Amino acid sequence: MVDTSSPPRAVELAKRLKAAGAKMYGAFWCSHCFEQKEAFGREAMKDFPYVECYPDGFRQASKTQRLRFLLCIMSMAAPL
């Protein structure tokens, strides 16, 4: 659940990303994913395609799924 309101620029960015076929992959337990959703805000996230990487919960995920998610997060956090 996203608690913040969306700035107009976030709504516009979400629309453009959606039109380009982008998706946000995240996990319910990930603080970085939560912060990103809060930054976009409620209105922008309502229509933006969000894919929950752990729809059945963390304990139900395989080790491979957990490793893939961790590698994805690490690659996003790496400085350019």
C-alpha cells in the first residue's frame, strides 16, 4: 500500500514508462522497493505495472528466485 500522493511529474513519468512497456519488479519485504513506490506515489503506482517477485511470500520462494532478486537489487544499486 502506497501512502504518499503523487507529484504531477511522477504521474507523467509512470504513464510514459507504462507506454514504453516498462514494469517495476519488487518484493513486499524490500525497503528499496517500498521507497521507490512511495517516491512515485499512490496515483502513479495505481496504473504502473508492478510485478511482485514473491506473490506467495518469501518462505515459498525457491533459492533460485531469491538469488535472482538479490542480484537484480545489487545491479540497480551499483554505481555507474
